[in-house]
Amino acid sequence: MSKKPIIVFEGIECSGKSYHINNVANYFKKKNIKFIQIREPGGSKNSEIIRKLILNNKSTFNKYTDSLLYLSARSENIALIKSNMGKKINFSIYKGKTILLVNVASKCGFTKQYSSLQNLYEKYIDKGLVVIGIPSNQFGEQEPGSNNEIKNFCDVNFGITFPLMDKVNVKGDNAHPVFIWAKSNYGNAAVPKWNFHKILINKNGKIQNTFNSFIEPMSKKIIKEIELIL
């Protein structure tokens, strides 16, 4: 069975204006990734209606797609991604939050950074920081376990309380749309080169900065950047 296409909802106010929507569509076309682009009817006044439609009818969309994006120049983007326990999480719940997106692995030399990520999360959660861990097995096959095994590993060894998502690809043609969006808007600096690559997203839903695997989550460099945008 062929892979289900990605559904992309385009806010009509973005047509011809929103570079990130054009970049995403062009990237999909270049990589021959199947996608369905739907222009929002009725103008920007319907943005909230469309978002609620998506959120309230996820089971219907699941019949047609595993990945869905809602891209809008005036309102927050929506990206659905499965949590570690199989529940689909909508990124719109993090509207107005500062997000540190990290691709994680359990058998990596950088795995100890889980502790620093948890410390960072606890330090700034009340100020609006969300740390999101996204497991991937693409680098040295260092995340071979199932989602349940990954969750248990994190619970037992690090007491992780920040959101952990389903294991996905984070680079290449089959990367999750969140990472395709990141690359199309921020370039190759947003593409993970190894486990524990970090993407910092500001409250406006734009990528603020990226940090390679060697930069510790509690480093002065990351903390300074986070405190700047909280």
C-alpha cells in the first residue's frame, strides 16, 4: 500500500504572500512527496473555524492521511504528530509557547542530555517553555526500541516529564512534516546531523535558532537564547 499523502491546508490570506507555504509546497514537489493542498475558503475570517474543524474531526482525516499541516500567515500553524503513547498531538496547543524540539535516542553518546533537557524543562516550564522529544532511529540505529520501550527507558533512567512523541524520520524524503517545515523555512541548519539536534521555536511559531548535538541543553548559549524570547 502506498504511503498516504500529506494534507496541507493553506490559509487563503497566504496565497502569493507566505514564503513558508510556498517553500513547503515546492519542497514536496521537488522530492516527489505526495501531498494535497487545500486552499481555505472564505478568507482569513474562517481561520478559527477551519482549525476547529481539523481538531474536531481528526478521526475523519486519519482515513486519508497520517500527517496534516495547517499553514497560515496570520494564525498559528497546525501540525499533527503522534505522541509516544499513540495519541495525536496538535502543535496548536503550544500556541504562544517557546518550544525546544529535540530528536532523541536511547543508545547514543549524547543520551545523557535527557537529564539536562528535563532540568531545562523544569526550570522554565512556568515561564512558557515546552521541550519536545522526538525519537528517531536514523543515526547509527541508536533508537531501535518500540515506543513503549523508549518511554519506559526515559521514565526509569531520567524521570522524563516533557512530551515524548512517536518515533519518526527526522531527515530525508520521509521526514515528518514538522522537520520538512523546519528545513524549508530555516535551511539545512534545521536538519538534524545526529541525535539531540535542537531546534528553538519562538512564540510566533518561527525558528529562532538551532543547536548541534554537542551543545548541552543547560549551556549558557541555549539558556541565553531561551531567556531572550520567553
